Amino acid sequence: MRVRKSKARAPSAKLAVEASSRASAQNALGLPTHLSLPTLRGEPLVTAPTELGGKLHFLDGVYDKEVMASLYIALNHVPLLPSALFISNRLLRAESKCVDELSKRLPPAIAIFITRHLKRLRAQLRVDRNAGGGWEVWSRVSTVKSPSFGYLHVDNDELHRVRTNETLCPVYGSILYVGPRYSNGGGETAFIDPGELGGARLFEHGDKKMFSALPFVLVCPVPGRLVTFDGSIPHAVMWTSGETDSPRVTLLANYWSRRISSVPSGVFMAEVN
């Protein structure tokens, strides 16, 4: 597993589809049925802690390569905006209801995948199925010119921070590296111990000089690799190279003990009746 601690290298639209076009989008994607049947290697997962005080874990081969290849195509066509989906933890107790709710907004195969992925994450992180709060889910599709590269941050309730200047972080964060299957080079996620930030500032874009001065844990974007981490760990995406038609795609899910604030694009909050 290519995970190492080092100095940084030099940097070498709506929620998917409108209801009227969901069916045609599903057909156009040609998603195989096995996309809806993800298989994890053990539940809960066996993970390896890093040097960040055991607050960062990773596991390879969580999903088959074919599943990741299909999901890669799907998320390129159906991007999930940040904070656009917030799914009640208790709703996951009723898988079919959760799938039905998500299918109102997403192609069914993606709805099933997200539901089952969250259930496995819940087991992985040992979140009680009866606990409150929920899961913030979004995807990121990053080309070589993505503005997200080099942005040092902690995941947080963005609207609450803008309104109050207070940073509220999720309990847990997670990243599923989806693709491309063949690396473009770069695109790693750099996780940084909060005590090692020095003069670096959160919620700002860093440059080559800043990142070269910071020690960090670097996780390479291998399809099917799952990373879970304490929600307060600072991190940034390193620059990637390669063709713009093969963007870096990740599926992200954060567990919150409370509902996050509404955002302009809207928040979906589903509860069990």
C-alpha cells in the first residue's frame, strides 16, 4: 500500500439529473446490476492506523475494480454537489426506504450503491444504528485545473462557519477513491496533524512552498481504496496531471451527530416515520 509520510512534491449542478431525465440517464450510463451489490472485505473492516494518533485508517480493495469502473462513469455524469445530500442515520435501518428516497433524486443504481456504502461505513466506524444525526454525501470530479487542489481545510458545516465564524466538524470523514483506473499521477490526499500546521492557515489555498514545508501523511488515489478519519483532521488534495477527460473522482461521506445547516442548493434530510 503506497501510503507514506514525506514532504510535498511540487504541484507537477445541480444534483445530477432532473426527475424527467433520470430514467434516460440510467439507460445512457449502462450501469451493470452488480453496481448495486457492493461487497466489502469484512464487516466491520480491519484497518491500519497511521501515525496521526490512530485517527486515520485506510483499506485497499474495498470494492471490485469493475464496480469502481462503473461508478466512475456514473459519477462523471451524475455529480453530487457538496452538502446536497444529508441522509438520516436512522433511515439506514430501512434500506428499501432509503433507496426509494434517494431514487427520487438519483438513478436507482447510484441510490442503491450509496445506501449500502453508508451501511458498511456505519459498521466500519461502529456508529450505532439508532444514533441520531446523519451522513453528508457528495462526490468530487477534479480535472487538472480543479480549484480544489492545494486547498487546506477541515470538513465543516460551511454555512454555519460563514454565519458565525465557528468551525463545526463532523465526527468522522471518509473518502472512497473511485478512479480513474489508471493513475494520472498526483492527486494524493495529504492529511496533516493539527499540531504540525505551523504558519499554514486553514481554508486557504497553499502553494508549492507552503506544502513543501509541511510534514503529512500522503494517501495515493487507488480505485477501491477507502480512507476514514477523525472529522477534525486537516487535509488537502495534491495537484494531478493527465488528461482532462480522465478526471480524479471520489465519493465522500461524513458522519455528523447533528443535522448540518441548509445550503443554497438545498439539503435532503430523510427520517424514518
